[in-house]
Amino acid sequence: MNLKQIHNVFFVGIGGIGMSALARYFKSTGKVVSGYDKTPTALTTTLEGLGISVCFEDAMSCVDTVFQDKARTLVVYTPAIPQSHVQLNYFKAEGFTVVKRSQILGAITENTFCLAVAGTHGKTTTTSILGHLLYQCDVALTAFLGGISENYDSNLILNGGEVSVVEADEFDRSFLTLSPNLACITSMDADHLDIYGDASALTASFEAFSKRIKPNGKLFVKNGLPLKGITYGIEDDADYSVQNIRITDGAYVFDIKTPTAVVEAVTFHLPGRHNLSNALIAFAMAEDYGCTHEALRNALRTYKGVKRRFTYQIKTDDLVFIDDYAHHPEEINAVHSAVRELYPGKEVLVVFQPHLFSRTRDFVEGFAASLAQFDAVMLLDIYPARERPIEGVTAHWLLGKIEQTSKKMVTKASLVTEIQRSTAQVILTLGAGDIGEEVKRIKEALQVAG
């Protein structure tokens, strides 16, 4: 695929976090960019502000005629788009070049020095940290992020085209289109069983990804994973490890042991030991690329995080409101651990929106156990995303399995009122669906009440 011959790019599902990063990228390279999405969001509004037109009707009548020139137009789609989609079917039937998002990412990065972050948890934060570290070291990079970086207010970090930083997404086996020079695997917990069927197939996919690394490339793996590579871990005997952890003024201060040195008194502001692990592997990959220890120490200190990854909405002595993307039991456990470490003895309310019927079905016991750790639980209905309902799989079903006396179902309409009735000093909103769209409303109501 020769991207230089492409003049126009149309995205089917342009409002997705990964798709919108690609849209920004093509716009920055001078292409004419447009796309479709189901509903307006903050992301689509941002794209429109950059001069990218977005249509919200699945009809060819709202696609500009410039994108109907098949010789000069590339069509990119996300697997989340249903097979019945009118525009996508038109482009396919008419012989346009139609590719998945992952294929384009592979094409963009194949002629760069590529650093890829894989794993069922931690990809977005780790990719964002890595992009920030390399940017602060003035590496000529393009980083495609699966979230909005607080440092750059974008899901795209642009500083040149020699190096690419990408999330290697296991969903739909998308990461097998990549050929990275340096790659890491943060975790291999079972997920996406609607795609893989069972955990062994997921493990096999990660093994296949590890074989995609270019000759003379390197693989970094979380200590304990069943793959060979350079290891990293927390307070253990890995090749790279975080040691001597303490908390000072609300931030972690620690040492990093590398294969050849110890980097002392590193400061990092994101809470949770899972984020220390993310910071460590980003440090290791950036060091291997050639960044100095002092530059990396400074860059880690200035890293601010990713929106909807343990994002503080309210932080006062009397009330804390945190929003997070956690949508898997292990991610909920990580958030719980961080909250208890930061706010011991405080009453904690979690508001959770399950994401996907299949994920809820496959991990219902894990969700019930992780949610039961909080002092109070409120559940919204399952966010279906790309799926149709599965008989018997509902949020009510999940609620019944949670061994917590203070638990209830809530609707979006009643959400603010129910939260205001709570006596909790720490409030969490968790989930990968559209619960993030409710955060502003909750925050404003709590500030007024306070």
C-alpha cells in the first residue's frame, strides 16, 4: 500500500480513540480527511475543530463527492462497525481500497523504528508514558495513543516521522499487522473471549506477536509471563526493577535497577503500583532506544497521565471524585488497590458500567469479587458496544453475585441523585462505555452540593 498516492482518507468510525488519532495523523500530512460516526462526542468535536468533517448519518448522501474518487481515496474502518453498515458496504462493493485500522497502522509504521506496547491491561498508559519520554528526549517520533494525553491534550504526539510508538492491540488479532523493533507485553490475562474462544488461543496470539519483532529487535515482558524476553517487575529480581518505593508529597519516589546501573530517586505522580510497572517498562524501552537516565528521570517527573485513567475530577479534604476506564476485573482490582493505598480508612463508592455482554458473561465472578471490595456499589446497565444482548446476561444478574450489602442498580437519569445521597468520601466512576460522558454532570452536581 503506497500511502503517498492517497489524497483522501475516509474513516468509518472516526470517533473511536484509535481511529481519531489516525485521522489527526493523516490531516497533519496534508490529506483530505473526513468520516462517519454514530453520535457526536468530544472527540468528534475536536476533529471538526481541526477541519475534519464528520457525518452522523449512515448514508452516502452525506459523504462528500471528493471521497467518491476511488483512485485517490483510502477507506479505513474499525471492526466495531456492523456488517450492515451502508457506507462501508458501498465502498467495498465499488472496489475502493478498504482496510482495517490495524492494517493502516502497520503500513504507517513499517518504515519507521517502531516501539510497540502489547498486553491486555496497561497499553494506553504505557504507550502514553513512552511517547512522553521520547518526546522529552527530542526523538523524532509519532505516537498513536489509545487515550487523550494530559500532557499534550491529544491522542497523537507529533515530533517527526523516524520513530513510531503504537499500542499493539490484541483485539481481533490486530497486533499481528505490526513488525516492531522494540516491543513489550504488559499482561496476558484472559479477555476478548468473544474473539478468541478461550485463554489458550489468546496466549497463542501473544506468542505469535512476539515472533513479529524485526531481526535484532527486542522483547520486554512482565516478569512471570510465559514468554522469553528482557524482564521487568516491581521489587523483584527482573532485569529492570523498581526498588526502594516510598510516597512523598502524594507521589511515588523510587529507584530503578537496570542491567547495568541503578537510577536513584525517580519521582512519578500516577497512583497505583500497576502504574509504577507501566512507568518502568516505558523507561526500559526508552533507555534501550538511547535516552539518557537523567533525561528519563526528568521526563517521568513531568508525566501527567491519560484522561479517564485514574483522573481526578474533585480532590479536596472532604471529597475525592476519580474517573477511570477500568473495564476488566484485574483493572478494577488495580484501581481498588491504588485508592486504598492513597485513602486508607475512607468510605469508597464505585459506580460501574459493565462493557460488553460477552465480557460480563465470561468474567462475571471476577467482576463480582472485584466490585465487592468497595464499600458501596452502583451498577449501570451493560454498555453493548458492538454486541447484541445475550439471554440472561444483565447488570441485574451481575449485581446479584456481588457479596456487598450496599449495592443497587441505577439509571443515567437517577445517577447524580443517587451519588449525592451517598456518604462516601471517595467516589469512583469506572467503565469503557459511555459512562465518561456523565462525568461532567456528576462533577458539577457534587461541586454545587459541596
